[in-house]
Amino acid sequence: MIENEDRIIQEEKIQEKIDEDGNKWRKVYFGYRVHFQNSLKECQELAKEMGTEIKVEEIDPAGFPCFNGKGEKMYRIWIKEKKK
């Protein structure tokens, strides 16, 4: 398996995280450029309707196909799960 495929597989495995306060966050988007901007707007609207929060995380694009050396920024969008 080549390095680029490894990076994609790693990213697909990242689906949730727990913050320092014990809150669970679900990854709802991973990508860049105009797709990121569109998804961010949609996630902001969804979070508002759900009464929750979103976080944006910039990630290092190294190892992803088509990104090496191009100066692109990649992002994850996380939505906070409501406590039951």
C-alpha cells in the first residue's frame, strides 16, 4: 500500500473524539476549499437547529494525494453530541 492510501485510511478511521471536559464530538466533514465553505455553512445551521456546537480543525495535508507541496489547507468539522 502506498503512503497516500495509508493517510486516507487513517483519516477514515477518525470519527469521534472526546475533549478535555468529557464531551463527545462526531466528525461530520473532512475536506477543503469551496466544499469546506459549503459544508461549514450547513453544519452551522444544523448545530443551531440542534442547539449544539461545531468546531473546525485545520489539519496537515501532508500525505494526501494532490496536496503535497500545494499549500492547500484541509479541515475537519466536528459537531458536539448532546449529553443524554
